[in-house]
Amino acid sequence: MTQTVDNQPATDLAPQQSQVELFEQQLRADIKRLGRFSNRGLWAFSLFMLVCMMAWRDFPMLPLPDTVVAALGPPPAPHIISIVLLFYTFSAIILSLSRMTAGLEHKSSFCHVGYLTGFFLFYHFAKALDDNFWAVLGSGVTILSVESYRIWSFCREALGRKAEQLEFVQRTGRIPPEDE
């Protein structure tokens, strides 16, 4: 007889599923999650392109740079923003490549869109966006392409392992042995 936490008999409990069935359900859920996660880089890239279109039009929905400068003070000089953009670009690429070689699942694509949007905004408020639009666009495309490939390759490898495990469970009816 099954009992609940307060030692009362449990009624109407569904029969418990075996560990194999639970494992198979978990594998199917992981495969579905990895399939959705593999598109994360493309969604981030699409969002970045939307921000680029707004930047190309000089952010028509934002207040004029003079209004923001009067309220917050002057932005950094454009050459300082460019130096920081250069450091950020190389750092982001190196970090993404190191995550790729380590095989880490890291969901960082959208934060890159935020940082790149920040560069667009700094250039906009410094009134230097026209001269530096292509630098931010090129950095963003490079960073987000590497990041998208990293996420896609991680998901491809993980999906392959999960599919093999699912096939083993369906073929044998047992949980596959642990890989070392």
C-alpha cells in the first residue's frame, strides 16, 4: 500500500512509471529543448538586424542626441568608443571559441545584441553613428555568426548523443550505460 507524507493511505495514484519510461520521456524533452535552443543564434541575429535597421535610420524613436547630452552629460569620444568596440569584438570571439572547444552550453547570444546596441547608442549620442555604423554592423555580424555556429554545433552534437540513447532505449528497453 502506498502512503502519503502524513502516513495516510494514498488513493487514486496512477501506477508509477518505470525508470526506463521516465528516462525515455526525459530524452524526448531534451531533444525538443535542444531543437529549440539550436535556433537561439538565429533569433539573436534577427534581433540584431532589427536594431541595425533602427540605427541606419538614426534611431527615430529616441530623443535627439542634444537632449540626452544635456541631461546625462557628454558621451565618450568616438575614437574611445571605437577602441572599446575593438576590444569587445576580439574578447567576444575568443570567449565564444573557448566555449566551443570546451563544449559548454552557454546562452549568451542575446547579451551580445545588448552590448552591440549599446555601441550603436554611444555612437548615436556622440553624433558619430554615420561614420561608425559599418564598424558596429561588421563586429555584430562576426560575433553573432561565431556565436550562432557555436550554439548550433553544440546542439548538433548533443542531439546526436540523445538520439543514440533514445534508439538504444527503444531497441533494448534498458537505460544506456553511462559514457565516461
